[in-house]
Amino acid sequence: MAKEMKTPERLLRVPFCPGCGHGIFVRLMQEVIEEKGLSERYISAVGVGCSSNSIGATYGGNIVEAHHGRAPSVTRAMKALRPNCFVWTYQGDGDAYAIGMLETIHAANADAPISVFVINNNNYGMTGGQSAPTTLKGQVTTTSPYGHDGNPIDIIPQLMTYEHVGYIARGTVTSAAEIRKLKGYIRKAVDMQMNENKYSFVEILSPCPTNWHKSPIEACNWINEVVTQKFPLGEFRG
Ligand SMILES: Cc1ncc(C[n+]2csc(CCOP(=O)(O)OP(=O)(O)O)c2C)c(N)n1
Ligand code: SF4
Ligand SMILES: [Mg+2]
């Protein structure tokens, strides 16, 4: 029989929209933290965005809301003070690659022993679906009603230039198989920090059906057929 989660009722209270990928990530992270016996020994800094909604759903560890984009810097300080804790960020693509790009780059370049998890849903979800640095060329958003005319930024080729970075992967939540794969990436990111004292990074391509004006299934299909062309999935380091 599958192991029962200790906090299902709290997870059920997480206020994400139906079909959103955020809740799947929160669930996976909780499972991995439990599996690895880190329930009483983790600290995380959450970005400003729909990830902020998770704070009420997590338990046993210390969660802080970082200033917008600053979660990697906040967690670097946490790790320095609590080296035995698993320390991680949970950010959106706008948080990590727009206002927080500086922190994202410097934490990786410094090989800071933290784990960075970024939900990439190709827009600013929480504030109503504006264009983000990850918005695809031609994508319709509330700030690009005739189609976005910029080019999306893929952070992974940049992170790959830092030879010392321990683990880099991109997963998604569009099927049971992909979710299982993503859970493996999360486990490896945790291990890289806790066993090797090195930086790890996992980006998660995630549906935002509300702002994409798609059904959950259409949103997953769009990720599989279109988004992954620009943001390829897989393990790139580690
Ligand atoms: C300093 C500052 N600038 C702008 C905002 C408005 N704001 C709140 S969340 C957000 C972006 C959220 O997008 P993302 O990080 O991609 O997270 P998502 O909600 O899509 O998961 C912005 C711009 C803010 N709260 N603080
Ligand atoms: S607005 Fe988008 S990212 Fe935010 S909870 Fe709803 S579906 Fe998820
Ligand atoms: Mg986003």
C-alpha cells in the first residue's frame, strides 16, 4: 500500500488554480523531504508569485517569504548559518529570471550549497498573466495581446558555463511518467546539496491554465508540443 502523506489535509488547502503545476511540485517536494528524513531539518525561501501560496501548506521546517527575486541570496545566508539543514528556494520564472536574475546567476556562479527550484510557466501568473523573460515569441499575454515580440531566455545554457555547478535539470508535470522523472530530479538536487555541499538547480515547466486560457489538458499539450521545443527537458549536469 502506498505510504500515506502526513499532511494531506494541509496540502488540500493550497490555493492553486485547477490544473496548475505548482501544487504538483509542492507535493513532490514534501514527499522527497519526508523520504529523506528532512522534515524537521529544512529551511526554504519562497519567491513572490503563486509559489507564495504554498507557505500555509508546508510543515515542520522554516519557510520565509523572500523579497521579490532575492530567495537565492536569502538561502545562501541561511545555509551559512545552518549548514546541516536542507536549504532551498521555490520561485517562479518572473521572480528568478526578471527581478531576481542577478541572484540566480551569482548563487550558481558561487556554487552556493543551496538548491534552486523554479516553476517556469512562461508568464507572471499571480499578477494576471503578463509577459515574463520566458514568454515565447508570439505568445499572447495580457501585456502582449498581439503576440510577444521578445525572445525567451533559457537559463540552463548559462548555468552550464559554470563548470563547478553540481546538478542542473529541467522537468515537467504533464504526465505521470514526467512527474516520476521530476521527482527523481528533485531527489538528486537534494543529494547534491546534502552529500556534496554543492549548488543544484531544477526548473519545472508548469501549466498555468488560468492565464493561458486553456483547459488543463490543453495546457499540458502546449507544454509538450510547443514549450519543450524552446526549453528542452532532461538532466544537463550531475
Ligand atoms: C518589487 C515588486 N515588483 C513587482 C511585484 C509584482 N509581482 C508580484 S508576483 C510577480 C511575478 C510573478 O511571476 P512568477 O515569478 O513567474 O510567478 P508565478 O506567479 O507565475 O508562479 C510580480 C511582478 C512585486 N510584488 N514586488
Ligand atoms: S495563476 Fe497560474 S500559476 Fe498561479 S495558481 Fe493559477 S494556474 Fe497556477
Ligand atoms: Mg511564472
